[in-house]
Amino acid sequence: MSQAADERRMEADVVVVGAGLAGLTATRTLKDAGYTVRLLEARERVGGRLKGFDLGDGKAVDLGGEYFGDKSTAIAATAASVGVRGFRTYDEGRRITVLDGRRYEYTGLFPWRVGPATLADFGQAVLRIERLARSVPPEAPWRAPNARWLDSQTFWSWCRRNTVTPAARAFLTMVMEAGYCASPADLSLLHVLYYANASGGFRYLVEVSGGIQRYRFEGGAHSIPDRLAARLPEELRTGAAVRRVEQRADSVLVSGTGYEVRARYAVIALPVTLAGRLVYEPALPGTRDQFTQRMPAGAAIKCLAVYDEPFWRADGLSGQVTSNRGPFRVAFDTSPSDGSPGVLSAFVTGSAARALARLTPSERRAAVLTGLAEAFGPQAARPRAFVEQNWLDAEFTRGCYHGFAPPGLYTAYGQALRTPIGLIHWAGTESGVHQMGSMGGAVDSGRRAAREIIARDSGESVRQLAAADPVRRG
Ligand SMILES: Cc1cc2nc3c(=O)[nH]c(=O)nc-3n(C[C@H](O)[C@H](O)[C@H](O)COP(=O)(O)OP(=O)(O)OC[C@H]3O[C@@H](n4cnc5c(N)ncnc54)[C@H](O)[C@@H]3O)c2cc1C
């Protein structure tokens, strides 16, 4: 066969669809175990929801996933294995919150000047969420005590019953929109608790130095998939959007325009919504399809404003802003580790993303810069560069940071999240256990899917393989 024909008709033990962290991890794990693998990626780049913006001088910042904390052991181990180092997120000075148009500066987790009643109300709500979250097992949220009750309500209906002050509700709304990229009324309470517990706790999820935003990666998080891919030159094929997955008696045929791969197993490492858009032959069982019909992606547009220097630091400000009504819900100082140039990242999420997605890019830029200027003064309105990544528009992502569950999903169809169907196994951060939804969840899911396949061939159990793994979380 000619080389061109070789490229059109490929064979492997396993075909992996999607070269985000999950697909790359599955490929690497299977290759290390002696499997031949083909990894098919629709884009011309790897990394999916991890993407860099080049600042020049060998520096880059993140337009996608970025932060990790002390409990993020899976992504930290993967980064270390390819020589990517972490550094502390800038977290000195006062924070800003803009609540219903009023600007407050504060230190600590909460702006106490909004008043003691609000502070007490918010504090008791966080304690209750924390306690409830601990009752939801990340490996099977549908098995939580009271799972049906937790899954029958939205986070908003819970808030209405468990808080009394409008400002505490506004803060919780801000947290949901910034962290889950959805409105409280979209989210199953069970999902909120599941994500919080899988991440390391609710308070941990919202804290910076004491939480999951504690570190960033030198050169940007996207350098992790770039380096993983560099070690898989034989396996990876980019520009190969998969459209069809056909299961035969003892093989699976995965194809797109102009090529096909025959393999013994397939790993689909896509966001849940996109996994549901592939054509399966024979059609998947109804329970899996009902599941993929019900897990939408969150809404987020990440904007970066680049300045000659991080001028806010000289004013004693951390660069962190939260806002309940403005064009973005949260902003961070996302400058490189040496503080040059100064970079602010604004996360246009949830209801803000839905509203701003309807604007033109130049209208969005104007809106975000106005919001930054309200927080940091007129200098913030004059960046030397501005870039946005609209993840809603991205054909091979379609929203982020991750898929979320509306009420009823996990208790009705949760089992379909990870259960293999014939020769097809499922990966992607949404199916991770450790830090589901984050980079760690993607790594965790890729390793689990690979182990499922190795276990089928070796007769060992997935649990045995996981226990024998020297870097279980890595
Ligand atoms: C703005 C933003 C901020 C975030 N912040 C953080 C953070 O601070 N910390 C954190 O830990 N996580 C964060 N995340 C989440 C994190 O980036 C993701 O959880 C993780 O990268 C998901 O990896 P994945 O491999 O599961 O999916 P993806 O990265 O989505 O990978 C799927 C891959 O499949 C490809 N693909 C899609 N369709 C097809 C097809 N038909 N055929 C072939 N290939 C296809 C895609 O191009 C992509 O490369 C953030 C995400 C975003 C977008």
C-alpha cells in the first residue's frame, strides 16, 4: 500500500478521539503498556480547552484552563513528568468587588463592609454547602444519601430557602457564574456539590492562595499538552475531525473525511455534548443518548488585556475583581511569573457570556475594558493588546469550562457517564473522578479509560491496575 493509502486506512489496537489532556493521557498510558494507538484530533493544534496566547520574548499566558492547587495532584504530576513547572498566582494586596454597581476594596475572602448580616448569611450558606458537598461521592454522585432530593432542585431554589439577604445571594450567584459558567437556576444542586467535593471542597474552589487558584504553569498550561504530543509523533494525527464510529463484532471503525481507523477499542475523549454529536452505528443505547442530550457546556469568553506593567500592584491591588452585574464575573492578575508585561484576565461567564456573546468582538472589547476601568481606573482602558477567546463559538469545544448537570440528570442517567458500550470507552474531564471538570479530571479520566482497556485484555480489575500504578493521581 502507498503511504497516502496508509494514511487513509490505519489500524491500531486502540483509536483515541480528541487530543485534549484526556485523550493525550489515555494515549500515553496505553502506549506505555505496549499498545499501538492512533490519536485523532480535529484541530491543527492539541490541547482543546487549553490554549496559549503568545506574549513575545518566549512568554505566553492562558486563554483556557490555567490554575491548580495543592490538591491538584493529577495535573501537577503530569506537568512535572514533561518538565512544566508551577509558580504562585499573584495574590498580594486588596481585592475588589463591584456589587450592584458599588465598588468595595477588601482583604480576605469576603468584603466585610457589605455588612454583618450579609457576612453571617454568606458564611452560614458556605458552611452548609461544604457539609452537603462532603456527602456526595465523586465516583458516583447518584449514590449520595438524599441524591434524589439534591438532584430535584436547582442551586437557585436552594439559595432562596437557605439565605435571607439579597447580597449573600448575589455573592453565591457570582461564585456559580464564575466557577461553573452557568446561572444558579441552571444547575442541579447535586452537580454543584459533586463538583465542589471532587475539586477538594467548596471553599477550596473559591479561594486563591488557600485553594485551587494557588498556582499557574510557567509558559502556560497549554505547554503540558504540547509536550505530551511531542512524545507521540507516530500516534497523533491532527486536522482529523471524527464523524462516525462503527462497531463490528470484534473491531471498531472510526472515520472522518478521507480516512478511517480500524481498532480493537475506541476511547472517545470529547466534551459530552460533542461526543453525542458523532454518528454511532449501531445507534448507542437510549440511556447514553439521553445522558448526552442533557449535559450542556457552560458559557465562557476569556479576555486578556496586556499592559506594559501590572500598574495595579503599585496601588496595592491584587488584580482580583468580582462583579455581579458587570461584563465579567471575575478578573485576575495573570501576568507571567516575573510580572512583565502586566496582564489582566477577565472571565465573561454565565449570564454575562450569554449577553456579551450577542455583541461584536469590538463591542465586547469596549464592554470588558469599561469594566476593568471601573475597577482599576482609566489606565485599564488602554491596554497595549487585547485578545478574547470565545469558547461558545469554538466548533470543537462549544462552551466551557466543562459540562454541567441540570436537575435530574445524574440520578436518572448518571451511570451512563463512564460505562463502556461494547468496544467504546469514555474519557474527558466530565467523566473524571478526581477534580472532575478541571485539568486534573481530564488526566484522571484518560488514565481510567486506558486502564479499563488494559483490564479487559489482562483479566486484572481496573481497581487492581489503579492500585499498582505508581502515580495513581498523575
Ligand atoms: C476558559 C477556561 C478556563 C478554565 N480554567 C481552568 C482552570 O483554571 N483550572 C483547571 O484545572 N481547568 C480549567 N478549565 C477546564 C480545563 O481546561 C478542562 O477541564 C480540560 O482542559 C478538558 O480536557 P479534555 O481533554 O477533557 O477536553 P478538551 O480539552 O475539550 O479536549 C477535547 C479534544 O477533542 C477535540 N475534538 C472535538 N471534536 C472532535 C472530533 N469530532 N474529532 C476529533 N477531535 C475532536 C478538540 O479539538 C479537543 O482537542 C478551564 C477551561 C476553560 C475553557
